[in-house]
Amino acid sequence: MIELDNIDKKILYQLDLNSRQTISDIGKKINLSKANVSYRIKRLQERGIIKNFYTVIDTFKLGYTSQRFYLVFENINQEIEKEIIDYFIKNKYTWWVGSTTGRYDLVVIIWVKKINDFYSFWEKTLFKYRKYFAQQIFSPYTQLYHYRFSFILDNYPKKDREDFTIVGGGSQVEYDNLDFKILKLLASNSRIQIVEMIEKLKVSGKTIRDRIRKLIDLEVIQGFRVHIDYSKLGYEYFKVDIDLADYSKIRRIIAYIKKNPYLILIDRSAGYADLELEFYVKSFDQLQDIMADLINKFPDTIKNYKQSYISKIYKSQYIPEI
């Protein structure tokens, strides 16, 4: 585990709030020179703590829907498992791929514009790998609530915690090929410079800035964030699926749990759990304490819950690679 000082934590926190802000702006907010901020960010990257900078994009507004499936493997060895994982990673529509320990072995989320596109993709998948799937669980993925990684700081501004990002559920917007190209560049590197974008896109800097501003105003761009390897900092990634005895209290539960600094995501889907929560915690015992508190706060409301440990994320990108 790597121990960070308070300055590094403040830098990571600022990058999580807005990874596209300038080094100078970060320095002013934490009272540190531009050179020192730049040096520390580079060091965090070299140590593998910062993996990359990314943009949260509401691809639902671009006309895509999302399908998620959980797989349990059987009759499999490491070589075949790697082949299957690589198969999903390389698919141009794949959004997220991760291994889990607990109820399932692999979770995959893909973008599709037409449900028939998913059926076609899945049939090809079954022809290749059906004999290795003991279970296949599907659910349409409808919405994500992103919460700031408040646990980075011991004392975080409460208003930042409330400033969460919602992905999904909005109306589709009009966009063109240039908008999509800009989003693709930002998706994998939110800190990409305008000069580099000019060279790649062959349009003026003003055009690019105007388009980015428009995409932010339309809430297609939901935020600019930083991908941190929290395992290096001693945190573990867990997902909790909850079934409710009284669904009418779901909004009250969300209003309460979203204040917990270790909550990072709320997933909404159809035909799966009533409420899906994702946490970064120091230990499984800490997760159990969080759930015990939630159950005590809402007695006779939570029917049951199941947790999964997310052991590795292979791919996470908020736009299809087309």
C-alpha cells in the first residue's frame, strides 16, 4: 500500500472534481506552485496511482442504450478465460469489463443503438463460448449516479458531495460527426490539449472550444475525472445489490446513503436488483458496517442484499469505439 501526504490527496481530489482544469488553477486552490503540482501529478502517474484522465459522457443522449450481463464460468482454464475477456475488451461497443469475486465471474456492459445489434453480437458470442457459461444474467442498464470520491480527503466540502453526476435518462440530442470525434478524444484523455485536438481534427481551436461548451451545456459531457488505482492506496471495490421489502422508500434510502463518502456509484437497471450501490472501502468489515447502519436506519425496508468484490477492471470507456 502506498501512503500519500495531504498535498497529493488534495491534488487527486481536485482532479476528480475536474481533471480538465489547468495546473495553475489546481495550484491556486491548494496554495501550491504550478511546478510543484505538475511534478506531483507526474509522480502519481509514474507510481501507477493515476492511471488516466477520462470524460464522463451520457451516451444515452447520443441515442445509445446499454445492456449489461453477468457471467458465471464453467469448464474453463486461465487461457480460455483470458481469451473470453479479450474478446469482450476488443468489441468496439464495449463500455465496461470487470472480473468479480462472489456471485459472478465477469461483468460486461455494452452500448447498442438497436436491440437487434445486441442479439446479433450475443449469438456470435454463444457460438464461440457458450460451453464455458454456466450462467448468463442480463439486465438493461438505465442510469448511473456518479458521486465524488470524497473519501480521498479527511475533511471534504459537503457541497462537492452533493454535486453528483447523473448519466442516462435524458432526451436524445442532435450531434454530428465532429461532435462524436471530439467526444472520442476526450473520453480517453480528458486533459488533451486544444492544440493536439486541432492537429487531429483539422478544425480551428475556436470551433473545438465552442463544441465542447455546447456538449457540456447539453449535458452530454457530464464531467472530467481521473482514473485512480485505489488498490494501491489500500481500498477495495465492492458492489452491493439490494432487494427492498418497501420500494416506496427508495428515494429516502438514496438521500441517506449518498452522504456516505465511500459511496461512488448508484446503478439503476431493469429486471435486476432494486438498488445497486458501489463503494471503495478499506475492508469487507467496513462495508458490513455501512450496510448494518443502512438496515438499522430503514428497518423492515431492506429485504436482503448480496455483495460482490470487483477484483479487476479491464476496460472502462464512456463512448463506443466507432
